[in-house]
Amino acid sequence: MKWSEVFNSSVGKKLVMALTGLFLISFLIVHAGINACIWAMDGGEMFNKAAHFMGATVVIRIMEIGLFIGFLIHIFQGLSLELQNRAKRKVGYAVELGNKGSKWYSRSMGLLGTILLIFLIIHWKHFWIPSRFTGVEEVTLSNGVTTHNMFALMQSTFSELWVVVVYVLACVSLCWHLIHGFQSAFRTMGVHNDRFLSLLNSVGIGYSVIISLAFAMMPVTMYLGWVS
């Protein structure tokens, strides 16, 4: 495959989607692990230390640029594939196959992806933009380091019910998006053995549910006052 076909052909677009998707899947594990520090019940000390490390380490900041590029490419190629598929489906099937043809979430990846894109914009507005540009109140940690009090920002953000509802709905969308995307990425990468695909499908479902549930529980537990 020529490099020009990577972003133009259907196969190339799916390959890029698979590679960026697997990259973002690995990022979610790190992100969930850091955010889980809010449950240390130490007033946000561990979480703020982790957030400070991520924000102050040069290598991490460089990787952050790669993460944004990965998000943009994944979103762009996803929208491109969705438009391409819609163009092919202008003439519908004589008989609607429904779930016999493919699962509803497989047919709704464009919708689920759009919901997640809207959520990302909201999420960046709540946390990334304040931490990088508009400013966050500071706190001095037990090790003497003064840093952004991201824990307090989370508490403030998740004190509003509508925000919690939006985040939980986004996590539901994320779960369905990942269930399809996980096994689809490996199929695109060339895994066709039924035994391996069955295993990957089980792993993918487990991963999708656990990650999405973990993210959903963060705003919920903060709103309910279970985190302090």
C-alpha cells in the first residue's frame, strides 16, 4: 500500500483507525489509573501528586501532543469512513437485517463517536483548558510542591447534577464504542482466527465495561460525597 492510500483508501482509513484506536485504548488505562487516585481518601493528595507529575514531566507533555494528534486522526478518519459508508448505503437493503446482519452498536459507531466528540470538548473545557490556560487554584502538597488543585476542581465540577449525568451518558457511549472498536481493530490488523477472535471479544467486553464503569463512578461518587 502506498502512503497516499493510507488516508485515501477504505482499507488505509480502517488501518489508521485501528492503530489510533489501540493507542487511545492504552491511554484510557493510564487515564483511569491516575483518576482512580481520587479514591485514596486523603483529601486529594495522591491525585494531585499524580496530576502534577503528568503536567510537569517533559516526556509526558511531549506524549500529550501525540495523544492530541491521535485523537484528531481517529476522529477525522472515523467521520470520513462514516460519510463513505453512508454514501454506499444510499440504496438500502430490500430486507432490513437488523441485528442479524450486525449489532446495533456496530451500525451506530458514527453516532457514538459524535457523542464522544461532544463529550471530549466539554471535558477539555472543564479540566484541560483551566489547567493549561485559564488557571486553577493552587495547593501545597505534603512534599512541599505547589501545584494545581485538580482534586478541588473535580469536586467543584461534579457538584452539578447535569454535569454528572452528561459524563455518565458519555461513559455508556464509550462502553458501546469500545466493545465494537476493540475487536474491530484486531480484525483490521489481520487477526481472523475464530479462537483468537472469540478470546479478544471476551477481553474487549471486559475491558470496555470495567473502564467505562470506572470513569462513570468518578463523577457519581464525588457528587454523592463518597470521596473526600
